[in-house]
Amino acid sequence: MEASSATESWRKSLTPEMRKKIAALHKMTFWTYGKIPVLLGIWAICALIAIKVEPLWAKVPCWAMMGFVYHALGVFMHEGAHHAIFRNAWIDRPLGFLCGMVIFFPCSSYRATHLLHHQYENTMQDPDNLEASFPNKFLRTLIYWSFFIVGMPMYITQVTFTGPFRARGVRDTILAIIEPLAIAGLYFGLFTLAAKYAFGDLLINGWAMGIPFAILVANFRGLAEHTQLWHRDPPNPLKSTRTLKSNAFIRFFFNNQNHHLEHHLFPGAPWDSLDKIHDLLVDVYRKHDAAVVPGYLDWFRDAARWGPNRTISYQDARPVLDPPR
């Protein structure tokens, strides 16, 4: 089926009742933004334990949990870039900046690239398209496997420096310049004070040691949701990004962005409705062989076996491969 007809076909599969329910799920709830203090509370508890306890075996789980919290805050930075927390740019953008600041990720710089990612999803103009960025398959393979380890630092650096050139309008361009400088200034001041007043150990145990775990989580998630997918012109929206249903722990700390197909189909829907939208679309997905996988480990098993130069689709959770590219 051609991608254009596939797009029309899946939308026709939505009944009036389904459309009404999906529209209702675009409304914000208290939990849409009220989860942020909960995440900060989990961080505070884990940080306090990591600072107080001595054995490494007790610190490591706390650092890992902090990494998952940072990842969740990074997703709120993403929601702020979409203006999908309060539906108010004057609130969402600063809130997104504060959430991203924890992991050195400027919200406005990210927004400049991410809007292009949505506009040109899974095409050669998509800045997040691995094939477009690295057409040589050997280089692509090297970048792909390296991304599991150092992906997010590379991505944040690239997004930060290209943000001012990709931003839309003067205001967004200025913000894409100011925000990285503000983050650099804030951390320079913080590290200077830590050296002067000797609270570096608090920074290391209560914040910094969670960052490597956050990086690994984000690296894995980014590859799982955006690589080894169909590339058609025009793209098929049901095969251009991937949903990984996973479990309650992952859904909580990924803010439902494991339902990434739903986010791309309905980018205006708040994060806490994506799982409900998925439940409404199960039969539609099955009918059109959408890119839906039971979980991240299921995907990784297939990804590790075939690598980035094969397209992995799924039918009834079973992998189906295109010929090598």
C-alpha cells in the first residue's frame, strides 16, 4: 500500500465515536503538570539517601533512580517545547527550560530541531533521521552503536549549536542563543560556589552521578523509537515512528512517551493521555500493521541481530524485515 493511501486509510478507520474520545483526551488534567513536584520529591529522597549512605551498593540504585527522574524531567522539557503542559507558551517555555536545565538541555534549542522532526518526520529532511544524516551505511552503523553509549551528549551538543540557525522567528532565535548561555552561566556559578564552600560531594552524590544513567536511558529510548523504520515518500505515519508498550515503571518515568507513535499522530495530546489513545487505536494499528512492539527489550533483541541497515516492521508483535538497504 502506498504511503499516501495508507495515511488516508487509517484516518478513515477512525469512527466518529473514536474521534470524539480522542478530542476529549486532548484536555489537560491536574496530573499533566502536577507530576513535576512528584518527580522532584523522588529525586530529593534518592539524593538524600545517596549523600548519607556510604556503601556503593546502596548509592548506585539511588543514582539510577535519579537518572530515570532526570529523563522524566527531560520529557517535560519536550512537553514545554510543544506548549503541552499548560497550553501557555509564557508558562510552558520557562518550565521546559527549568526541566531541561537539570541535564544541560536548552528547551528553545531543542524546540528548533524538534519542530522540524515533526514537520518532516522520517523523511530525508528530518534532522533526526539517521539515514539522512549518515547516508554511508558503514558510518551509520558506527554512529548507531556509538549512540547507545554517547548519543545524548552528542545530540544535545548538536542541537545547541544548530538551534539558532533552525529556530523560527527572531524571538525563538534569540532564546536559542540565550538559554544555552544561561545554563552555562548557572552551572559555572554553581561549581564555583561548590569549590569555594566545599559542597562538591553533595553535588556529586545528589545530582551528578545520576546523569550517566539518564544518558543511557535516553540513548536507548531514542534509538528504539526512531530507527530501523520504513522510509517512504511520502512517509507512512503508522510506520514512521515506533510505540513500545512496555511496563508501568517505564511508562511512569518515560511520561508515556514510549507511546511515541501516538505522540506523532496527535502531537497536541498531553503526555498523560497517550496510553489511553493507544488503547483506542489497537484495532486500527492491527489492521494497518503499525509499528508497535511489546517492549524495549523485544526491540533490542531484533535491533542487535540485524543492525541499523535493515528496516524492522512488526505484525502481531513479530518482526518483519525489509531487504537490506
